Amino acid sequence: MRFQLSIKRDKIFINVRTHAISITLNTFTVLTFDKEGRLIWAYLDGYTFRRSFDNRVIEKYRGSENGQRYRIRKELDEKEKRIFLDNVYSGIRLIYEAIKKGEGNINFPHNVSSNYIEEVEKALSKVLTLNYDKLEKEKRKFLSIYKPVSILPPDQYLTLVLQVTEGCWWNRCTFCDFYRDRKFKVKNDEEIIKHIKEVREFLGEGIWLRKSIFLADANALAIPEERFLKVLDIVNQEFPIISEDLEGPDLSKWKSEHPLHFSGIYSFLDGFIGGRRSTEYYRELKRRNLKRVYVGLESGSNKLLNFLQKPNNAEEALEVVRTIKEAGINVGVIVMIGIGGEDYFEEHVKETVKVINSMRLGKGDFIYLSEFVGHPELEYSIDASKLEIKALSQDRIVEQIDSIRRGLDFTDPENPPKITIYDIMEFIY
């Protein structure tokens, strides 16, 4: 996908903000860069692109056939990616040169300071320190600091990931192969502090685009209690994080004193480990700014969970959610759509609705409906094939989502949790 740029003809709007640089061309093209000049997001005439720190680019657009609209997502191959990124950065060079010459129809926000053009020139010159080859070099640096960041909840796509653990302690669920490439490891204090230092250096000014802190990998809360409290203490010492105790003038004053700050700390948790912890322990986590925990329920059917080799049953997941909620921490509950195919359709819907309705979810909580995505080599796919489990058609996927939504009944209808689709195919970090 290429965009055509005519400095003399096109209307160009440039906005340099505290956390990002955005450039709009005739409303049909929008480019967003972090303050280090890395392309983060682009919209080009109906096509959306997201770029990751390891220099992958995901392209998304909508197509239609026989009156039906559908979404297409694909990762650009190396040739496509180079063309796309070269085109973006060469376009920025044309804009930068036009500003220097005082040419073109270039617009800025109203009521900006007299030296705003200098700020724009400085920001664009930062962008132009990068190109395809340098972004590939950054990729190698990123992968020396991080293990692959396999997945995050959708509301955490602009988070600052800290891998205080690596991998998954269980790593045997048949539907997941995100962490098969690494052994589970809990980092010690020195390793965590070193990791934070390296992450800071890598992100540079790009850290301003990050809104929260996510403790990875699959289940950082599997760390023993005293150790995890120490981990949270380290994170709070290293980063300014908004405390729930702050409000009104005190919050405003704190924000003015900490222009770079984060909304809270977030992480995944499985029901088996989480069920061993007390309400008071979770209150200690809340006092250390843990704001939301994401629990992979997957299904309320114990029969299906056993088939998937999950380490917990639905009752354990229910108990851990209730304990976390009692401590005043929000939760994100993840439900898999389509898992178990036709064989488990009715039981999956019925039992999942039953469990979620017992969780007492409300404002600040999430329910994520995530369509199962598999491949032939996945253990689940092999097991399902042996048992001749029929996969759901797209119409049946929609029907299952609708059935779960209709069955949900919250104790406070005026303040319900947010229910949204979780499309793992769209994730990159």
C-alpha cells in the first residue's frame, strides 16, 4: 500500500503532542509516530497498519462479497514491509523539506506557541533519523531485551510491558502455544532492575506513549507472595503510578509534579494459582497499585476445561475472581468462543453464562469474548480431529457470542462490566 504525496496540492496537518507526533494528509491518511520517531500506527485510505517494536507490520481492512462485509488481517512480508516503511519515511522527508522552505499547504493546531514550527522541525528530524534498516537494527535490540511479547489484553495494547517472569508456569493447555519456546522463569531483583533499565533506554522518549504497566509473561502473579510484593515495590519505586488515594486537587497537583506517569499495574492470573491467595493479600497488591487482573476462564464447563488441559476448574476461577473483587481490584474475564466446536456448543454457553453471572462483575471490569484461533499442529486441533469434533461455522460463532451476551445478567445493571471482542489476530507489541 502506497500513498501519493503532493506538497503543493495536499492539505497537511501536523500535531506534535507530549506523547506522539501525528500527521494527517487530506483526512484520508494519518500517520502516528512515538517521540523517538518510530511509526506506531497508520491509516491509508481505508487500510489500517500497526507496527511492532520487532518491526512487524499488520495490515487490516474490510472487504465485501455477496453483500457480506468481512475483516481481512495479514502481516506484511519482508518485501511489502520495506516498500511500505520506505514510502512512509520518504513522505516525511518531503514534508520536512517543504516546512524548511516555507512551501506547501501545511497546517498546525490553533493557539500554538510562536516557536511551534521549530518544535515540528525538531520532531520530524527525529523521525528522519530512522529508516527501514535502522528499524531492523532496533528489532534486534528489542529482542535482546525481551522474549517475544506473545499476547496482551486489548485495553493494554499501549502498555509498558515488563517481563518480570518469562513463559508460563503451566504451559500445557492444548489450545495455546504462545510460550512453548521458553521455560518458565521468575527473575530476581537484580534481573528485574536491569530489565527496567534496558527497557527505559530502548524506549527513550517513546515511553510517553505508554499509558500503564503490564507485568508479563503469562502469569506474573504465580510469583510467591513475598517475592511478588517486592516486585511491585520495585516497579513503584521506578515509575510514578497514580494511586487510587489521590483525587481532586491532590491528583491534579501530583500529575503536575509527575508529567510522565502511569494509570496502574496490570497482569494475567490463572485460577489455580489465584485461588490459593487471600483477600488481604490482594488488598496488599491493590495498595501497590495493581488495578486489574486478567483471568482466562475460557469456559464455565469443567468437562471442556478438562479437555483443554486447563490447570483449574470453573469453580476455582469463580472463587479467585470473587476474592480479587472483594479486595477492590478489577478483573478482566476471558472467554473463548468456538472452542470445543459443535460437541460443546450448548454446554459451553450454558455453563459459561452461569459462572460469569456468579462473579458479581461491574463497572471497571471487562468480559472479553475471544474467538479461538488454531492451526493443524496445535495439540487442540490434533485432539479435536481424532474425536471428529466439528468446528463452528462463522454463523455459529456469531450465534454463540449472541447467546452468551443474552444470558448475562449483572447485579447492578446501571454499572455493568464492559463486554467486548478480543481478536488475538490483531495483536502486536
